[in-house]
Amino acid sequence: MADFTKVQQALERRGYTVRTFAAAEEAAAYLDGAIDGKTVGFGGSATLDALGVYDKLAAHNTVIWHWKQEANAARKAAMQTQVYHSHWAGSTLEDAVGTEVYLSSVNGLAETGEIVNIDGTGNRVSATLFGHEKVYIVIGRNKLAPTYEAAVYRARNVAAPQRARQLGKKTPCAVKADRCYDC
């Protein structure tokens, strides 16, 4: 297991502001208090889903998340009228990229501060790098790795097969759920 003190120091040296929480509920409460009256986009993230952040933020923000299609319909219509007008008529993936605030997680994080993400369509990776007033990256201890190589291994051989299986893919990694097969 990675040393979180080293992870925090490495991220701060890279310019990130780091907050730590003893429990998931504390992290969710922090985000709920820090984000108010904004348009908020979510990247596909089991971590964020497990925290229940979507429902908390949706109570006082315009929230877009392609994992929550039904709840997005009314919010999307309001968002198009208030903020983006008609040029954001695409999917919720596209809508989330155009929000003021973006939330995501990562597939792996090295003790040395390198963030590793494997992204099927590029929506999460691109959205964490450009265009938002603020980006929050929520990382559980299970994502931490002692080295960059170990973080890449986790992304390829743990996170990617799990996600492929969740999506019902028929790739070898989804079927066997053991590692990446470079397909």
C-alpha cells in the first residue's frame, strides 16, 4: 500500500490542493458544501456513485451525468436554456464537458503523484484537463499504488476489466476479469 503522506506531498508539489477524509461520508459532505449553484458534470466513476454525491449535488446544482440518464432529462433542458442554448444538443457526455465544475475519479494514483486513467471515449480525461472553473478528483485508498508502474498495472488489470464487465462487454478482460488482454 502506498504512503498517503507521500502521495499528498507529491500532489501538492504538482499544484493540487489535497483534502483527506476519514470516511466516505465526510468526502461527500465536503463536496456538497463546496459546490453550490453551479452546473456540475460527472465522469463515469464507481467511486462517485458509491459516495452518493450526485443526489446531494442535484438538490442545489444543475447536474449532468450520463450514468443518471432519467434524472438528467429535465436538468439538461434547463441547462441548455440557461447556459448553453441550443449548441449543446448532444449526449450527456458532451454536456458534462461544458459544465462549470467537473467531478471524476482515477483508475490509479502513484505515490509519486502521477494520475493514471484509461478512458473508453476520452470524456473523463479531456474534461479533467480543460474547460472547467474547478475540477474535483475523488480518489479512494484502493486507487493508490506505490509506483507509477503499479498505478498503470492497476488501471489496466483491475479497473479496466471491472468496468468492461460492468458494461456487459464480451472482451477477454470482461469475461475472465483477471487482466488486460490488449484487445
